Amino acid sequence: MTAELVRGQNHPVPHDRIEVRVSAGTPVLALAALADEQGRLAGPGALARPGAPAPSWIRLPEEVADRHTLGVDLDAVAAEVHRIGLLLVLPPGGPPGFGSVPAAHTAVAPPGGPEFAGFTLTGLNAETAVVALELYRRQGAWKVRAVGQGYAEGLGALLTDGGLAAPEAAELAGAALRKAAGPAPAALGDATGPGGGDRMAAGPPPRAQGAPHAGRQPAPEPPEPVPVSGVPYAGTPGPAPATPADTAAGPPTIDYAHPRRRRTSTEAPEPAPRPAPAAEPGRPPAPVAGDASGWSMDERLYNQVWGMFEDLARTVAAYRGAVDFADARLDRELDEALSDPRHRIGGAGDSARDTARARRDELVARARAALDRDLAQLVAESEVVEPALPAAYARWDNPVWHGGGVPEEAPLALRLGNLSLPEMPGLRIPMLMRLPLERGLWIDNGRTGSETAMAMDTDRLRRAAMDMAVAHAVRLLAVHPADRISVHVIDAAGAGAASLAPLVRAGVLAAPPAAGAEGVARTLARLTRRVDLVQMALRAGAPEELPADVDRAEQLLVVHDFPHGFDDRAVTQLRYLADEGPAVGVHLLMVADRDEASAYGPLLDPLWRSLMRLSPVPDSHLADPWVQHAWTFEPDLPPQGSTVLDQALERVGRARREARP
């Protein structure tokens, strides 16, 4: 999984040999600045550039191009080199600045392997040279930091800022730029030649400054929130505090546009997003539902919702990083004030401490103002987007559930609930999961690991968990074409009968809820057989040659109160369905207390890890894949006293009757 960094954030480098991949929206020159422990450049050898001798442990591209790969053997880096900066420079005669071209995207990976960290250079304007990333030693290990520091005066100014004398910096910059001016421009911009292809795949144009929610690009598969070991999220380090170079100007400005949104199909020209209404000068455009790119309105809204999730993650990360930076600087200045003997006389010490605290408060206030500005935009966007969502993405109280029929096509995703952060608990972002479900779902009806659950009566908690499972099953049935989803239920003890009543009344289950050990064994055997037969048919290249009694629809198995009624054989079959089922259309939705399954020991650990844990009560157990915030998940359930589930099931039943010959 790639960690998408924000400016100032660092990430461990877990490999000895790495490559830095660059995808720019225009031809650029890629260089490396080699600095000592204090970040100073020393002599001509401090700039590794094409056409000049370079250390054996670094491999640089020789030409100007819009895509580059730089190789570094970190184990072999000279002892005097503590920092390696990746520099990107626009060639002479090229664009006037990085702000006039699509944002460059950089990524770090093992040679030929998947990327583990990425950073998109946004927020630039007239800069023609930029320090994109920095590899640096810290306590015997290497890390990578997202820098994004640009220089409008060009490469010479960058080198001078790194510690080289102005004449020497100008000479080195001139030599590097003469190399950049060599190749013919037509060859440099050919996206179909070697190393070319669809440039959108590595980094689409950033959002316009001042309009952070306009013109999003679709992602092939936005990463879902990550469950942390099935227990409440304990927290991991977020963005690193700003570097010392940030002290004078405060924390950096960050554009929160996700870099990996791109087209998901090449079958037809991409429809243009709806234009945003004209805004007053100095104000961002008014939000519009469906302003992301996509091949249908559902896909646009899907990408827009994920864009809102990413925006909220990054704007809160920037705020928290700024507060951490301000607190760290305050501690340092207070320590300096206390250690200075001159401050022990008179009121000098008090004055120094007051000044330090005032500087901290000012910086936090500026960060809070930026956060409030971004949150206001997200709230405005949410107020426009939420009412426009289709049934698969909409809350149960959305009027979309009170009209229409069963759709003719399956949706892209399903809403599982809402996500929020403590900085703005009232801003709830829909949590969407792509369909078909590649991971099973586990609704936790246990009381451990959640303060809210601990405060609830056990029976109420178990009922809430089963109600939530039934709501998900009804939503799946209602947003798919007739007979596209078959739902099976295992309720070994019959404890979920009250929650299952709407499904039973509507007659939409593939069979009555299975009870007792015999019912458990029968249901699992039927679904295990289906998985085996479909796998064999696919391996034989004859997916249509299935026995007549095999249901070709997608299968959803709802298991209530696992492991009640399960013996060792049944447990093994359930694990098999969880592992092999999703690839052949068999999906798992479990309602269980992990502690109750502890008698099976570590045998079930792979099962729990393979499932997406959800809670029937608000719980902070999910983390995003970029900055690892602890998100509060809140289930989306029908309003008390509402008949929306019965109405949805009535439409499903009617559509199924009409579809049968």
C-alpha cells in the first residue's frame, strides 16, 4: 500500500536498494543534491547530474523527459552524505514555472516493486527548480521526506540556498541546464515513445488554487479505511513536524488533491464534469454534485465522495502537524529561555516565555483559520452532494429510497456508514466500499474495545448489530437487478429472528434461516460446493457449463452469533468461504463477538484479519491509508419507526416476481 505523503511528512524506507520514480506533466531534468548532516552542499560533487561523474551508488537518468527513474543503493552511500535531495528542473525554453503544468508525482519503491511512498508537488507557481523529496539518515536508518520547496530564481538559487557560493552555484546550474537544452523538444514530449503512455496514470492535473473541490479525477480503486487489528485504533505517528527551515514562515501550505485519481476506462471519451457556478472574485466556486470525472453520474459521485474523504484527511493532518510543530517550537524556546543565565535576572525570563507562548498561539490560530476555511468548503460540498447520492450511496433517510424501482445495473459501491474526525464531528463523509465485495464484513457485537459498546446493555448491542447486518443485506438486494443477489442466513440459535423478520416476510431469502448444527452444515456445504464448481468451471474455461442446480447469482451469507452451532468442520468451511468465496461471487457478512470465538485459539486469527470490522455503535477503530487518522465510524441505520426497509423489500419482491418466466 502506498503512503501518500503531504509536505513535511516523512516515511521509513524499508529497503536497502530503492528507485525514485518521477512522472511530470512536462519534460524535466532530474538531479540529486548530496548534503552533509546539516544539509549543506560542499563543492561541485554535491550535485549529481547527467554528463558528470557520479557516485557508483546512485543512478541518474541521462536525458530530459517527463518520466524518470533514479536508483539509489542506500547501503553504499558515502559516510559523509546524510541527505540526498531529488531535484526537478524545467529546461531552458520550457514552461515558465511548475504552476503552469500538471503537478509532478514522485514515488519511492524497491527496484521493480510496488511503491511504498508517494508525493505530488502541488501549490507551485513560478518556480522552475524544486526539491521534491529528500532521503535522509536518522538513527542509523533511512527515511524519505516530502519537501516540495521550489525556487522561482531557478537551480542556481536552489544550490546557493544549499550552501554553495554564488559563483560556484551559477557554474554548476549552467552546466546542468546546458545538458537539459540538448535533446529536441519534439522527442521529449512524445507520450507514445519509450517510457510514455497515459500520463494521467501517474498524476492528473491538480485542483486550481482556491477551489480545492473542483474537477476531481476518478481513482481506479480508492483505498478503503484500514481496520487496525480488529480493535480500537491506538494511533500511529501522523505527519512529521515541519523541518527547521519552516520556522520563519510557519508550516507549509498544502494542496490536498489526491494524486492518483485518473480515468478508469479507455472505451470512450471521458464526459466533461459539470461546470461549477461562477464564484465571486476571491471566493472558491460553489460546490456542485458530480463535479468529479467519471463515465456516469454514479461514478462521478463515487469519486467525489472519496475526494471529500481524502480532503478531510489531509486538511486535518496539516492542522495537527502545525499544532505539533508549534508545540515543539514552544518547548524548545522555553528550554532555551530557562537555560540562559541572563533570563534569571529581572523579568527577562518571563518576557521570553510570554513571547514564545504568543508565537505558538499565533501559529496555531493561523492553522485553525486555514482548517476552518477548508472545513467550511467541505461542509458546503457535503450539503450539496448528500441529497444527490443514489440509493447505493445514500443514507436511509434520503428521499431516493421512497421512489423508483429495482435498477437494471449493479452499482459501483455500497454505503456502510459514515466517517468523521473530532475536529468537525458534524461533517460525516459516506464510507463507501466497492462492489462486488472483495473482503467480507464483520459486525462486532462484542463489548470489548469500545467505550460506547461497554456502556450498552448486551442484548441491545446484539440487536443493534443484527439490525445493521439486515440493513446491509436489504441495501444490497435493493440496489442490484432482480435475482442478481441471493441471500443466505445462518442463525443457529434463532436469536436474530426479530431482526430477520423483514427479510422473511418479503420472501427474498434463498432459503429460510438455517438453525441448529444441521442447518449450519447444510448451508455451508451448499455454498462450499458452489465455490468448488465455479472454480473448476473457470479453470476449465467453461464458466457457462455449470450444473443446473447451481445458482449463478452473487451469494451473500449472513452468519449470526458465530461460532454458536459451528463445529471444527464448519469453522474450516467458513474460513474457506471467506478466503476463496469473493473471487467466485460468494461474500460473507458476519455478526460475531471475537472473544466468544477465543476457544478456537489462533485458528481463527486469519479469518478476523481478512474481514472488515464494523461496529453497530460509533467507534474510532478505522485508519485511513495516508496519514493514519483514527476515524469515527458511525453506522447508517433506518430511522426509528420508518418503513423504508419494508418498502425497499417490497420493490425487490415485485421485481423478482416479474422477472420469473
